[in-house]
Amino acid sequence: MFKNLKITCDQATTICDKNQYGEATIADKLKLMLHFLSCKICSLYTKQNNTLTKIYKSHSKSCKKSIPCLSEEEKMAFKISLQEKKG
């Protein structure tokens, strides 16, 4: 039974990412918590990931207040750059 609760670090980071967007199930969260008991690196990853998300969210709120626009020259340069990369 406990074999099903053991996950790899790869799976733990995936669950961590899903959890941030509210997509992790209760079973996923339980597996993650149990994994943290034996893996401090994944625990640290989760803390850092949460911190980055909070920073991003606070920054995005301030960005939404201003409406950044590209000039026509910048738009054209961007289009040319994309076309060159396509082939």
C-alpha cells in the first residue's frame, strides 16, 4: 500500500507545479508531503517556487496598471526577427 505513495523527485516537482495552479489532488498532496520527509531538496524547491510565484504575482499586478506598447518600428523588427527564425 505504501509503495503507491512513494514518488521520485521528478514526480514531486511535477506535483509541486500542479499544486500551485490548484490542479493537484489530495492524493498528490499527500504523496508530496511524504516525499518531503525524506527529501529536503524537493522541499526547498517548493519553497523557492512559491516565493517566485508570489514575486511574479505582485509584479504582474503593477504591470497591469500600465499598458506597455511597442512602437511601429519595434513591431516591425519583431516580425522580421520571427520570420528569420522560422526559416
